Amino acid sequence: MAICLAPGTFVRSAVPPHDFTSPVTISPLALQPQAVGELQLEAGWLLESDNDLFGGWSAMVDWIDDSLLVGSDAARVMVLKRPDLGMEEPRLGAISWARPQEKRDVDLESLSRDPVTNELWAGFERSNSVVRIVRPLRPVQSFSPPEMADWPANAGPESLVRFPDGRLLVVAETAVAKGRHDAVLFPSGVGGPAAPVRFLVEAPEDYRPSDAALLPDGRLLFLLRGVDWGFPPSFPAMLAVADPSGIVEGGVMPMRELARIEEPLPSDNFEGLAVMEEADESLAIWLISDDNFNSYQQTLLLKLVWENYRTRTRQKARR
């Protein structure tokens, strides 16, 4: 028996070398445009790569030149040209830290972009920090707000939105009560002189906020994620809107469901959300999934459309 077991002890497979050159392939999903709640699911794609910089995508934001900037929980980035406008190979890279970082410092979970300066604001779990990033993806300021210090290490600032007037809103993933999640609004930006406002975001009980984006009319669009613990697990998702105008200290901000993305629709662990306003007054809503570097999960990109968004917003305002 010892002789039979010995080869397994001394003969091991070679450790595969790092791969930073493999391209990212984009394959269209076989699906037909269809109504999903109040939205239209227009198209979807499967992204694959053996590149070490690829995978774990947990945040997304609209970027320059009709592209999306995607961030991972290892502080990697991908610039992805909109595949509905033509196929172009995505570019992979990383945030340029001034010093080596530990895992607790690079667990990027949320992104928001200033459309004027193209500065990014990023939320990092484990450290529960907010980081300001300038081009070319270089962190220049880091904040650890005491209001976020007691958020769970692995369920902290999953959603972050910076408003054009400088306000910054951050939402934790973990619920502190049924469907209610800690949130903080920094009225003059994180680190600014105005006192932060602590409140709760109310989501459907079985869903957690995994990302958020600012809509053109000032409301918030939330990506919510559920988990069905089968094998392998599945991740139903929901899109919902909320109005931040009524935020007060100790208050509750509710949200309204727009659409559910779950089987038999293309479904996985959707964590990244971006919104783009189109010329025809519709909104393109983009979702990307986090494969958690697991072989049984995929990186899916979906495009949903909110048709006549501006028209409906104006009609609602008149009513």
C-alpha cells in the first residue's frame, strides 16, 4: 500500500504559469428580445478568458467612448466596448496602487463615475473604505468613515453612487433587519464638512443590494441579488428604483420593483450595473455577473432597455 501511494506523494502536476496575455472572447447568447417586467431584455453575451486578470467582476460603470468599465474584487479592471455596437476585444488591466496591497485593501465592490472629470469613486469591502481614483486608474485618496466601520467585512459597501452635486451614497449588503440595509449619505462628499446621514434602505426580504446607479431624473436604480442554495446555487436578480429625495436621519428609503431576471432567463451572480441614456430617450441597462472564479459559474453580460424612459418620467411628473 505504501508503494502504491508513494507516487501520489512525490509526483505532482506542474503549477501552471501566470497568463496575462490570453484574450477575452465574447459570444452572443441565443435569446430572443422579450419583456421582463417593465423592461425589455434585448441581448446577452458570454465572456470567457484564461487571462489571470479576468473574472470576479463585482462593479460596473458607464465609461467613455461607448464603453463600460468593469471592476473586480481583486482590483482588476476591464474596459469593454458595448458589444451591441460592434465586437471589439476588451482590454484588461489593474488599478495602479502606489504600494503592494493586501486582500482586505483590494476587494472592490462598487463604482461610480463623475461624468465631468471622469474621476471614479470606489467602495471596498473588508476595509469598508471609499477610494477616489483618477485616470489612469490611480488611487489618490482613501477614506474609512466611522459610520461604516462596523459593517460586516464581507458584506459592506456593495452599492455606491456619487451625485453630480458631490453627495455620496453608500449602501451595505447585509440586512440589519428583514429587508432593511444600513446606508449612509455624505451630503458634501465623503470626508466633507457636512454631517453624514445614516438611514436604512428597504429591499424585498430575500434580496440584497449588489450595485446601484443614478438615473437621469435623480432617482436610483438598484440591482438586487438573491440566492437559491441548490447545487450549484442559483442567483435570481431584481431591478428596482428608489427616490433619494426623502432621505432623513434614521429614516427608511423604500424601493419599487421594475423587473426580475431569473431562470429560465440567462441568470448568474449579477453584481455589476451600469446605465446609459440613449438618443431615442430610452435607457440601456447593463448587468454583469461575478463568476467568483468558480468553474460552475459564468461571466454573463446582459443588456436591458427601459423604453420611453424620458416620456414616462415627464408624464409621471405632470401627474
